[in-house]
Amino acid sequence: MYDPDWLESEWDRLELAYGSKSLKKARKYAKIVFEENDSQVVEDIITMMNTFGSKPVKKAFAIVAQKRIDNPKRCYAYVKGILKQLQE
């Protein structure tokens, strides 16, 4: 079930751990793949930005953002695949 109090505490935890700027940017990227309310995905995006850098993450989400909303490739797993290819 959905617990709004838990989710709010997760956003607070992420903001304390990574800063509000990183959290906002990650949630913006997560919104592209309809995962802006999934704290685990948002934290993973922040981790990827710290690991790979902002430019590759931005490029991967830009590629996915070009897909139509109903396209199955407009998902977080596809973003991770693009990032993996960019790193090779």
C-alpha cells in the first residue's frame, strides 16, 4: 500500500544525503520515465549521475524522452541500457 508519510521521509532522507539540487534534477529525469514518485529509482539516478557524470545521464534521458509516451522503450530499464552502451 501507498504510505505518503514514508514517501515524504524518503524525500527528506535523499535531500539530506545528496542535496536538494541533485534530488530535483533526478526527479526531473525520473519524470521522463514516469518514476518520479519512486524513491529507489530517484536514488539510483543520483548514484548514476555521481558515477558516470551528468552528461551521459542527461544524454540517455534525452534519447528516451524522444520516444512517444506509449512506447515501451520509454522506461527506466532502457535508460540504464543506454548508459551501459555509452560506457563501453
